[in-house]
Amino acid sequence: MVVLGIMDKLIIVLLSSWLFTLPVHSQTMFGEANTRCIDLLEENKQSGKVNRVENWLQGYFSGRIRETQRNLIIVNDLNIPIYDLLIKACQKEPMLDLHNAADVVYFEIP
């Protein structure tokens, strides 16, 4: 059995709390759902395609496909640019958040 001294315990607590404050990539990806379309449109206009949003969107679609059991092989077969469809949905309704805009795109695909 290992006996930890007070300093060892303090170091463990400090390291643990430090680890939980580090930025986590999954938090960033999850956070894209709440990004407003108008903000994405502005960033897209200034910098071009926003890769973190495209990555989030691909993950979102994967999860929705698994959840709903839809067969959307057409997306891959036709190489449908879902990011571009998201931009179009945002242009139509700029006050949506990306989660809702992604749903619009998801349900528009036959």
C-alpha cells in the first residue's frame, strides 16, 4: 500500500485541477452547435471555409445518421458538399444556430 504525504496529495490535487482547465478539442467541437449562423457567415467571408465547423458538421451528420438509421450513402456517393449546404441554410436564415441549420440541411437531403 502506498502512503501519500500531504505534499504528494497537494500535487495530485493541483495537477488534477490543472488538467480539467485545459482546453479540450471535443469541447470546441461541441460548442459549434451553439454558434450563430451570422457569425459563421462572417468568419467564412473573411477566412474561407471554417475547418472546425466542417469537422463538427461531419461528426454531427454521422451521429444523426446513426440515431435515425437513415441511409444517406448518397452524401458520400455524390460527394455532396454538406458544408456548402450549411452555408446556404445560414444565408437563408442567419439567426439560426448551427445545430438548427444542420438539421435543416439533414432533413433536406432525400
